[in-house]
Amino acid sequence: MRKAGEQDRNDSMRRTGLALVLVTLLPVVSACKVIPIAADRAARERQAGSFDATRYVDAVWGAQAAPYWNKQAKPLAELTAQIDKDIAAADGRQAGDGSPWTFVANGEGQVTAVKTNARAGAVTVTVDGKPVEVVVGPVVSGSALRDSLPFVTFNDFSNQIAFAEVGGALTKRALRQARPAAEGLKPGDRVRFQGVFQLGKAGDPVVVTPVRLERVGA
């Protein structure tokens, strides 16, 4: 009888211990973030010598970047009104102290100028009476797309070179769609775009790096 009682107590203690472990783990499990396997693999490669910026961008573009831009994008006229009032209170972000403000916008307007035969090609679009430059490359300076993404930070990469390569790969991926869409545009056409722009201060020209660009009619 003594052995049976001891066995019951041991079983009860094991069950209690297991329950405590499960209760302890539940907050940890619930706090975990599920990310696609490809994005997870690319993220782990950021700290390794096998890092490939193009492969990393291809992995996160559809899984994380495009959904983030879709969710974050605001009408350009709404954003510029907020910026003119108080740029720090507008719907933007800074990659670091002293960095320019980065904004994600949607816009539609009439094409007033097209420059696609130059290395720094661009399409000028009038949106609500204001000119906006939509860059189409093939040469685009800056890292607006990279800096707009809160899950892409310098500390996640092994060195400055890898971080810079990600910025270039994001822009290159965006231009694969934007540049062909700009071919054949002429003044008077209407276009719709979604993209990212950076400002140091209110009143600076709006120069958009597009992640989507399409003609919507004349």
C-alpha cells in the first residue's frame, strides 16, 4: 500500500510539473512570429558568408515587403497635407536618428513629362495639382525602399556592405516592373502608382521609387 501511495504521489508531482512547464511556455509560443521558410532561411543567411542580397529580397518581397507597403500606403495628397503641417507627426518613419523621413504612398495623376532614354529615367506626374517625380531608372540613387521597411535594419546584417546590397537589390527588383510600365508613356496619359519617397524636411520635392506603376488611361 505504501508503494502504491508513493507511486500516486510521484505521478501527481509529474503531472503538476508538466502543467507548470506548459503554462510557462504558452506566453513564449503565443509571442512567436510565424514567417515563411524562405524568408527565415534568408534571414539566417544575413549573418553568414553565403549571404545573397538578391535571393534575400526575392524571399521577403512577396512574403513581407509587398504586404507591408500595401498596408502602410496612404493617398499622396493626404500624406503631403500631414507633412506640411508637421512632418514628425505624419505617417512616416526614420531608419535612424538624423535619417530622412520615409513615406509610403498611393497616387494617380496625369503624366506631364517622360524621360526614359536617360540613365536616371523618370516620369513626372501631376497629382492633385502638384508635380511628383516617379523614378524608373535604370539608375536610382538612395535607399528609400530599404529604409521604409521596419524589419530590415543594419543590426540584422553582418556588415555595411550586405546592408547596402539589400538596398540596391530592393530598388532593382522594383524597377523590373516600373521601367517596362513607363515605356511608351507620353504627356497626357494617366498613371497609378504605389511607392516610397523620402524627405529631409517639408517642402522638399517628392521623388517616388515605385513598387507598382500602371497606365490607367488617357
